[in-house]
Amino acid sequence: MYATQALTHLVPLAAEELDKNKVTPGVLGFLVFAALAVGVWALMKSMNRHMGRVNFEEAPEPDAVAAEPAGDKGKAASPGK
């Protein structure tokens, strides 16, 4: 017998005993929610730590460096002078 078949036989029995006004998530619902909250907090803390280590300065492209003549590097660094 499959689990879905067993559940379909038990659902009508549970519906007779179930009072819709008294249904609450209970302790298990709170524990699951608290575990999810702690997991999200830990992931955000880890993400912030990793983002602090990231260096956002881009390295020059090797093609652009190879194309510049050796004497023009000073002019390219300060175009206003």
C-alpha cells in the first residue's frame, strides 16, 4: 500500500475530529520558524564576511597593456597634464 493511499483513507477521519477554530502551528511550527531564522542570520553573517574580503579593483586587460607603447604609460595615467 502506498503512503498516499493510506493518507487518503485517514483524511476523512481527521476532518471529523478537526476543529478549525483551534488549529495552531504549535511548538513544532515555532521551532521550524526559529531554525529558519537562525539559518538566515548565519548565512547573512557569512555573506557579509565574504563580501568584506572581496577586492573590487579590476586588473587591466592583458590586450590593452600589450598594445600600449612603453613611453605612453605616463601619459595614459594622467590625461589632464
